[in-house]
Amino acid sequence: MSIPPPPVPPQPQEPQGPYPQGQFPQPPYGQPPYPQGPYAAQGPNAQPYPYQPWGQGYSPYNRPAPVNGLAVVSLVLGILCCVPAAGLLLGLIALGQIRRTGERGKGMAVTGSVLSSLGIALWVLTLATGGVSDFWDGFKDAAKDNGSAYTLAKGECFDVPGGSLEGFTYDVDKVPCDGRHDGEVFAAFAMGGYPSFPGDAKVSQVAETRCYALRYTYAMDAWAVPVDVDVYYLTPTRQSWRLGDRDVTCVFGNTDETAGLTGSLRNDGRSLNAHQLAYLRAVNLGNVALDGQPAVSPGEDLRVNTAWAGRVSDAFTKEAGLLRQHAWPTDAKSPVSAVAKEVDSLGKQWAQVAAATDADGFYAAYGPITVQESPRRSVTARKALGLATTPPATDDPGAQEAGGGGGSDVEV
């Protein structure tokens, strides 16, 4: 490294340089062209002084250019292959910045871009071969012991952060059903027949329809379910669908999220005797049919409503037949027979509703169903069989057994 010459005392300035262009003063014969350090001060009484320190803003060594931060991030994302598209994009941006600023990191940016490109190709290949579904299954298996919302099973109870069953949730805490809890799983099913994500509205529609029908397989006695309990469901999102998630989880929860649930709502073959099961299987045929009531009115879509009325009529007819076929205990024969007779009559009336040719005819045939009711017959039969005898409160006075989805107070 060259050593700079010592400073010299300032000289009077002249209008022109003291030497013609191209000529420089020569040192005396026998002396080196430049003085050797340590430099000597000028004058008879001057003392030698050390090298002059470097002034502010200079360094005795060349400082290296800084490394581009985006290049580092691109390399990390490329190695991890977690977000390959982001790694590729950041790598390209980093290369442009390096060309403009002279920063270091070109090799890292190139490597990150190449690895990210390979990651994107791998993701495309995995999607094309169905490998993402295998990944999703492995993810759910790995999450079983970590309290994931994707691993809830039928009969399990849980708490969610904040206590609300509405909105988005990923983590849950599985808790015993005997104590207080936010939700209880009563069914689960996989959505099939959709090659791509059908949209949040369609997923919710399918979940609501099937979950309300499946509740009768878990809590078969609808009258035993508290009035403040409703049906909720956990559904796939657009993001989880891409990873192979098709599972819908049906859950019981309290409409008051601060209250929660206490104890299990399950009543099925584990706790019911043969006569109770026979009765509930029959009457739940009508309940399921009534729960399928269309969201549109007969004036908006008459065909959909008459088709629903036809399904209800068929369900009531089948229900009456099952109630008559079973060999009931002595004290239950008469009250169950009365229920079967009324249900048979309701089936015929619903057939008239299904035959309506316009909205006015639909309402004219539907009206008498809501007033022709004998809830005492259902209560009497239930009491004889040892089932719940308090009809659930509903907004529709003609829908006690159906939980608000139908038009009769009898066992339907």
C-alpha cells in the first residue's frame, strides 16, 4: 500500500502553476524522489512526527459493499421451499437492485431463484399427481396429538379460543364432555363430487343441510336437546381445500357463547332401549324431511317447494307404517297408535300441498296442517316409552317435534 507524502506548509497561490505543463521539480542528486518515513518535520529545530492519522470519512482498507437483504431472503425461501413463488419473486427483485447499487449477493439471489423455480415445479407436479392429498392426510395424522380443529372425532367435546363457534379457528382444546365445554362433535363427513373449491356459500349450504339431518343420528330424541343448543359446523376453506381438505365437522353449541354446554347431548343406541329406538327412528323420518324446507318461498320457486312437500308426505307415510309395525309395550300401544293415525293423516295433507299448481294453492293446502295438531298424543306416547315429554319451544307453533323446520306439533 502506498504511503501518502507528508503535508507541506501552505504556499502563496500564484495565478498559474509554478511549473510549465508536463514539467516537475527534480530532487537533488543522490536523494530519493520522495522522503522516507517516518517523515521529518521541516526546519532546524523541528522534531520527527509519526504518520498522519486518516481523516474522518476515510479508511486504511476498502470496506466491502453490503449484502442485498432480498437476496438473503430469496436464498432462505429457496432452500426451505415453503413459499417458492415468493422466493423466485424476491430473487428477481434482488438481482435488479444489485445491478443498480453494486451490492453483493448476486450468487445468493441466483441460487434462491433457481431453487424456488424447482420448488414451484415440484408443487405443480404434486398437485397433478394428487400428492397434496397425501400431505394433508399426513398433516392431520401429525396433528392428532396437538389439538387441531381438523382432528375432532364424533363424541368429542372441546373448547375454542374466545369461546365462539363462529368465524375461523384452527386450534381447539379437547376436554371431557362431563364438564363445561364450547362444542360437542356429533357427526363428520367428506364433501365429494367437487373437482375444485365450490365457494364458501356452497360449502356452508351443504354443511347446514347435512349437519341438521345428521343430528338425529347422535341426539335421536330432539325433545331432549336444550332449546338454547343449535347446530354449528367446521368447514374447509379455500386454502385448506388446495391441500386436500374435504372434511366437514358437525357440532352442537350453545347459542349463548358465554354459557357453553355441560354434559353430553348424545342419546342413541348406547343409552336407549329397543322400543325407544324404534319410536325415534320412525318419527325422525319426518323431522329430517321437514328440515329440508327450501330457503325460497313458493312464490319465488314453486317447483322446489312442491318437491319438498312431496318428500315430507312420503316421510310421514313411511313413519306411520313403522309405528304400526313395531310390537309396542302394552301401555304404549294405544298412544303410539294415535300418533300413527295422525301422522298418516298429515302425510295425505302434505300430498295435497305437493300437488299445488301455484303459490296460492300451496298456502291454501299448507294452512290447515299448522292448526290440525294434537301434541298431547305425542306426549302420552313419549311418557309411556320413557322419553322426554317437554316439546322444544319454536317460533312456529306447528313445529314442536321438528325443531322449527316443519308444520306439525305431533311426532314427525
